[in-house]
Amino acid sequence: MALNLLGLGHFHPENEITNRFLEELDIGTNDEWIMERTGIRSRRTALPLDYIRETRNADVRAAVEVAEVSNAEMGARAARLALERAGVSAAEIGLTLAGGCAPDTTTPAEACNIAALLGTDSPSVDVNSACSSFFAGIYMLSLMDPDRLPDYVLLVTSEPMTNTVSYEDRSSAVLWGDGAIAAVISTRHAGRAALLGARLVSDPKGHDKVVVPRLGHFHQEGRTVQSFAIRKTSDLYGAMQDCHREEARPFHFVGHQANLRMLESVCRRCEIPNDRHHSNAEFFGNTGGAGSGSVISQLWDKWRADDDICVVGVGAGLTWGSYLMRFQAMA
């Protein structure tokens, strides 16, 4: 079954958490330390910067209340851009899927909150798989009977990750930013790109390695997860290259935007040239499941009809996935 990508959209809040801002929190970090370990210069947050300064986000419940842009609104803003690029109205959406690491509400589904803001009456459900949620949505769609899918499906991953961070914990504070992505997908109507070879794999023995408690702060086994991410991303890139690379088509790589140093390690292992690797982690940090898609969306007007993009994601679970985004000439 062919999954066609008609439009892609992204959104990042305006408030910026720079390395200088984190230095001023006096949590034992500075620009040199952060750049050496992560390559991240800044991140975006929906939280007021004064709130972070004054409270260090000690109570994650308060973060949801004070956020200047809700998680659902971030998702809706990304969706509006995707719909505009696709030339599709919200009323034409027949199914809304959403997912991410830290929805504002567990009930109702965040997909319902997003659909309400968009004014669509489509069936709306969440497919959550942490940082691999967007990959999980594509994988689930690839397994479905195309005859039973509606003309247009909206897939949204919205991530209010700074809500989950303790700004007393430098190891978390330096990583995370907020953002959202959305895609309009169809099995009946052609779009700018086809989504091929969707994969999703989990190893639940690693379920405790990356955790966002419902009423607590993010925590992970950093070294274990970093090693896992490098290894699995490299494996998936190699497998995708073996299956789908064509000599006449440029083969690009966009990985999970965990941090720039992790991505550079993958590029060295896989011998990916600089001009074929695309990233925004340096200026937006780790935006969870919204990371890789936001890179592609920011470059939306630059992709050509012969471009292939190997997109790889990893997440809690532990879960990892990939797909190929193959751009094509529009009729």
C-alpha cells in the first residue's frame, strides 16, 4: 500500500532557552560544557522564562497551567501549516491520529483536543510511542486496509517536553525543547512524497531506561540510551540504504534529534557526507517525536523530485523505527 505525503507542517514556540540562560540558573553547567557534550545552543519552550527562573519547574502540574501555548495548540498550529501545504481543509480530514511523550491530558486523547481546535469532526485517537510516536503512526497506517481508510488522514506529534524537565537537573535541562509536527497522508491522492518501508521495533526489556512519570520529571539512563540510539540508528540507516537506495537519487539522512553529537557519531559510523545530513538539534534541542519531521518541514521548499530521505527515530520502550520519504514530481 502506498502512503502519500501531501503536506508537512511544524511549530516551535517563541520563548528561547539559550545556553546563557541555563548558565544563569547556576545548575553547574555552561556553554562550553553543553556544546562539548550535546552540540545544542538553544531550545524553544512554551513556558514563560520567568516561571522557569523562579520555580525551576518543581511542580510539573503547574507547568501545564502556565504554558503560554498548550500542547494541543502546538499540534494544531503545525497541522494548519500541513493542511495549507496539502491544499486540504480541516473539514476533509477523515481520521486524526496524535501521539507523543507527554500529552497535556490522558483523557481525552490529545488527538481530540487538536481536532477540536481545528474544527474537524473526524474520529480522533492517540497512538503513543514516546519519541517514536510519529513513526508508530506511519507504521500503523501502513498496516491498515487502504479501502477502509478515509481520503485524508492527519498525523500529529506534539511535544511539550520542557513541561517534564526539572531545571535543577542539568543533564535534562540542556537537552529538551518544545515543538510539534503534522502530516496530511492519503492512500488515494498523490502528494509531494511517498512514504515507503515503514518499520517499528520494540524491546520492552528496556521499558525503564527512559521514563516520563504522569506526575513527575523526565529521567533516563543517559549513557545506555545514547549508545542504544547510535547503534539502532546506524542499523536502520544501513537497512534502509540496502533496500531503497537508488544510484540516481540523492540519499539524505534525518535522524532523531536527541543531540547533535549523537547524530555526528551516526554519520561517522555510516559514512554519511555532511551535505546529506540534515538537523536542527543545535538550535531547537531534543523535541522528542517532533524532531526529525520538523527538520524536513523546515526545508520543505528545498526538496527536489529526485530526493530520498532516510528518516530514523528512537524512543522509550525501548522502541525504534524508520521510513523512507521519496519525493516525486507532481502531476
